[in-house]
Amino acid sequence: MTKFIVTVCLPPTAPRKLPRAIAAAMAPYDANLTEGWNPVGHWDRWTIHSSPGNAYLVMPQHDGDRRLVTASTVPRRKAALDALGPLECYGGPRGLLDFDGMRERAALTHDALLTAWTELTATHPPARPFSDFAARHEAGPERYSMADAREEHLAQPLVQDVARRAVAGDPHFDMSFLTGDPVAYFAQEHEEERLWAVRCAVPGFAVVTLDGSWTDADTDGHWEQANRYLDGLDAEAVVLDLLCHS
């Protein structure tokens, strides 16, 4: 099952009415809408979604505004929303949301990750990327199996430390580092990664516009177009994210 974020844009809508408005906006893209295959179907089910540290940011002067989508403004029978952090919400009128702050947060988060990695490398022996171990396997698969390669790569103290931190919920090293190769990841140039984090800080993989159109990252230029569109929305237009399953 695939999961992805959809950013939905709606006309001015009170939070208590959002579940019905979202359902109407998303209905054309329901994979189960027709008896056969829906040619524009993208999702099987969805929920309103945000998580602490990645939620929409509220401009300080609008903190507590009842037009914001929060755990207290959407009836729990409509959506089981949890409380978020300070100045965070699930969405709301564009004019109340701090998109620039979200982009700055993404850049700072990326910078903090690089700093955390640098600090770890100072406390452990140098580690080698998995590709080094895989190359040894390819050179002599009878003497050195792929299982051996994985085991030796994962046994490196630096890689072990990252894995432990990911499992423990470290704010810098998320669970993706359990399946990826942190040594190879941090060996690459990171300016483009930083730009990518900023580019993805506001829009999701897909965007449903006010006129009901669906665009997503499978289309060239999606992220640039999505950012321009969201930045240009009327102040009263409502923006929020859904976690979709397909």
C-alpha cells in the first residue's frame, strides 16, 4: 500500500464543516468511485494529517484563531486530531498560515541533521558505505556473501549509533535511516538536498486546487508550480493536508 500527502485547497470553510467539504473535493479521485477502474482515481482512503514538527505553522498574531484546523475546532466524531506543538495546526485560511516560516523550519531541520551527523563522526571511527561491502561480495560471492556484506556494514559503530538513535526517536535521525545507508547519504553534496527540503516544506506530493484540479509530483515542475499556487492563494482560502492510501 502506498501512502502520500495531498494538499487540499478549499474556499472559505468553517473547521466543523471541513470533513464534508474535503470529501466533496476528493470524491472525483476515489479509486473506488466507479465499478471498474477509475481513470483519474488516486486514493483508497484518506485522513486529515499533520505531525508535530512538520505541521502548518500559524503566524503568531493569529494563534488561537477559531478558523484554524486544530484538535479543538474539528468535532472528534468527524476526525480524530491530536494536539500539536506551539503555533502548529492542521491547516486553515491561507492568511493565517506562515508558509515562509515552514520553509525556514525545513532548512534549519536539514542543517541540524548535518550538524548531528558531524558530531557523531567525531566520536566514532570512519565508516564505509554499503557499496564498498557490496563490491567485495561481487568480486568473490563464494567467499563473501551479500549477507556478510550487510552484516559488516551494519556492524560499524557509526552506523549502529545512527540506527539506535532512529529507533529511540531521535529528532534528527528518523526511521528512514534504518533502511537506507547513512554513510552514503551524508557523503553526497547537500545543497540540493537542502533546496529540496525547502521546496517540499509546504505542498504535498499532490495538490487539489480550488477549481478541483489534481496535480502531483509525477508532473514536471510540480513543486515549483505548487509553491507558486499556494503562495498566491486568497487569504481566506483554506489549506490543509491529507494522508492518502492507495
